[in-house]
Amino acid sequence: MEIFHIARRADWDAASAAGGPYEMSTRGRTLQQEGFIHCSSDETQVEAVQRAFYADLDDLVLLEIDTERITAPVRHEAVGDDVFPHIYGPLPLSAVVGVRPLPANR
């Protein structure tokens, strides 16, 4: 199964350069601060999250994540009227099967 995570390019590049893992939860908050890494189930959720929380940023990448390669629990949890996947642990670089730039103002 594939899920998605919006990352600032600098955060992803730093994790990649260090050999991982990636430990940013959401904009300006780490896994340690939040308790999990926020993700999206599909492109529709990605677009809504980007508009709501990242609209003023243009240095974003979308991480495409293979959940079969994650050892931490992935829980699908209700947030408002929707259900989002959350990774309850660090994201190993090997679970990221694709990285692509996100266009600004989606």
C-alpha cells in the first residue's frame, strides 16, 4: 500500500544526506513533538493538506511511501470528517519509493 507525506525539501535533503531516518511529522514539528508522522492516503488528501497548511511554501516535495517497508505501526485515524494515515515511528529512507516536487498553490 502506498501513502504520501508532504515534506519541505530541506528536511528531506537533510534526512537523505544523514542516511535517515526521516523524522519530521508536519510543518515545523518533529516526530518526537507530535508522536507520529502525518500522511495522506491519496492525491485528494495531499491537495487539501497542502492548501490548508503549506500554501505559502514553494520548497515542497511529496514522499511516496510503501507501507510494506515500514516497521513502525501505521494507523488510519479520523481527523475531522476524514481518515488519515499516521506513522508511529521514524520513516526509513528505504520505504520512500518516490520523491517529486509539489507545485505551489495546488
